[in-house]
Amino acid sequence: MEEWKGKHFSITDPKGVNTVIYEIYKTNKEFLDRFPKYTVERLRTTETLVGDLSRKTFYVDDPQDAGNQLIIFSFAKEKVVINNGILINDEVKISKKPMPFKFNTLYSEEETVIKDFQYTPNLKRAITIIDPETTEEIKPVLYYDEATDEVKGKCKLKPYKSYFAFEIRDDKK
């Protein structure tokens, strides 16, 4: 029988809210020339319904002695609340105030394939696009652009629909 050495914690979402959590990884200096400074990985989860509430258990596979940095997105009907968190030992500490963030909007009245727009992931920027209704990630399709001799990404976005995109980076101040 295989033994799991990770940690887990649970939260309860009220009706109409769907929370997803990502772990933030900082790339080691020796790999920064080939990879983004920060990457994220969505935590695995299980869900149990308790009346109108959804109790979710999140799993961290590789708990670190210094703690695991988390970013928490709680999607509601027309908004998303963003919090920072850290898993240290057997406790998850969450920021008291949701963090402010900058955002841009993409809007189209026709079904379109967005190529090379500012949120297109590339090998130096780890950008994640989420459908806020389903909280599922929109995975980019990678392709080779012969004209520029680069690997690029494109995402198919539906018309009349909102998407949430995020990237982890250092504050410039």
C-alpha cells in the first residue's frame, strides 16, 4: 500500500461561491533563463455537499518546512475574491484582507481565437486563464510560428463571456 505524505485542509463555500486554490512555486535561479520566475499548480480537491454548503478538502502533496505559499480565488456570480495564504505545519493562515489586483478586459461579440495577446502564456510567463462560471482552466494550444521561429500559445475564447486571467510576479516597488 502506498503512503501519502502530504497535508490537507478544508474550507466551506457558501451557496453560489466556488473556491479554487493554487500553490505558488518560485523557480530556482539556475533555471530562470528558461522558465518563468513563478509558476502555479492547482491543488487537487475533493468536495462534499453539506446542505446548501460545499465542503472542499484541498491536498498539498509536498509540504515544505518553510511553508507552502497559496493563492485563493473565490468565484461568485460576477466577481472573484483573491486572498493569499500559507500552509505551515498543520495550519493554513489566510490574509485578513483580500489583495488588490490590476486587470485588463478582453471582449468580443464573435467566437474568436485569440493569438499572442498579452495573456498568452509563453515559456517565460506563467499565465493562467479561468472560466469563472465553471472555474476550469482554459488550456492554451501551443504552436510553432515559423515566421518568428518561436513556440507560441493560443486560447479559444467564446463570445459574450468573461474570463479571469492571472499571473504571479514581483511588485516593482
